[in-house]
Amino acid sequence: MDVAIVTVGDEILAGDTRNTNAERLARRLNERGANVARMLTIPDDRELIADVVADWREQFDAVIVGGGLGGTHDDITMDAVGDAFGRDLGLDADVREDLLDRMAEYRGVDRDDLDPDSLDLDLHAWGATPEGSRPLLNPAGLSPGCVIENVYVLPGPPAEFEAMFELVAEEFGGDAVSTSIETTAPEASLTDTLDAFRERFDLVVGSYPSTEGNNRLKVTGTDPERVAEGIEWLRERVATPDAE
């Protein structure tokens, strides 16, 4: 399963906010055997978001879009996703009830005593999703996400992002398996060995240097036995801590 990750936010591009969502999501997807084929961060630009979603939903099995949900002026992701599919936004009945439940809880009143007309909250702005999509109620916040065909839209705050992904995690998977080994060899000394590995094996091998300890070699493929064979081949040719 090839998955593309799109994170939205001017604050990420300005360096004001770390893009921890993409990093953690990529790890979770790989753990489930999916392949992260693309990762992109774009600004709060409605037309650009719509263009990327429209293009990538045709190229990949799934697209996960994170950030830019809510009722403030720069929360335009849901509108942009609607544009990508040519659909208007509407307020789902279950989403409306969830928003009202949360407002009652926030105000410390019984739900039956809450007058929706007295709220200083635009429920449509905070909760609308593209027509025909599957809304995802927010387990850790206010604004919902949604699933529309193969596009998944999640909120930006990390706690909300991670909690909502858990609602759909079972929908992601694949046959990819990975195994890593540590090596004491400098990365520059591994070039010939890794070139020979790529010629011999139909596997992906990555070299990840570290300034704090041993470097790491990671082998990925769809056949566990072939991955194990590749790892053993490397062990015989590179210096490892356990061999010293």
C-alpha cells in the first residue's frame, strides 16, 4: 500500500512548529507494512492544497492530509479537500451533536440545558466536512476529520492527530518488512558494499549515520526470508558491535 503524507501549515514552513505528525505517522505506517511513497509540507493555500490532493489521490493508494482544520481564518484544509473532489461542505448530524456535547462539557452545563443559538461558535465552520465523506469525530479535540474515498483528513495538533489516526489505523497495511543492524564502520566506507548489495538483492537498503553512536543499516522488502538473507549478507561484510 503506497501512502502519501501531506502536512499543511505556514507555521511548519516558518520553523515555528516541528513537523512531528509526519515523522510519527511515517513510523506507524511502516510498522503496519505500508510504504510511505511521498511526504510534503505545504502552506495554508486553498488552491495549492486542492491541487495536491486531486493529483496525489490518483497516484497513490491513500493520501493523509494533516492540519488546517477548525473555524479560524487560516483553517482552509477541509474547504480545499472539498474543492479537490468538487463537493460542497455540510455539517453532519453526528458531528453537530458531538460539537454540542463538547461545548456543554466545556461550559460545565448539562447537554439539555445548552442553547445552540446562544453559542459564540459557528458550528458549520468548526465541523463541516465534504458531502458524501465519512466524518471522523475528534477523540481529543473539537473539529472532526473525515475520509473521502482514499483521502484521510486529520487535525493538526499532535494529540488530536494521533488519536484520530488510531480510528483508521486498521485501514492501512501492506507486505513491507524491515530489519536493521548497527555497524561501527564509517558511512563513507560502505559505498562499495551497498552497491554490491543493490546489485545482488531486489531489496531497499538505507544507511543512516549517527553522531552519537553506531551507524545503522536498514533493509526493507516484501519477502521476510529474502530480507533476512540480505541482513545476513551484510553482517558478513561490515563491522558490527557484536563482532568486535
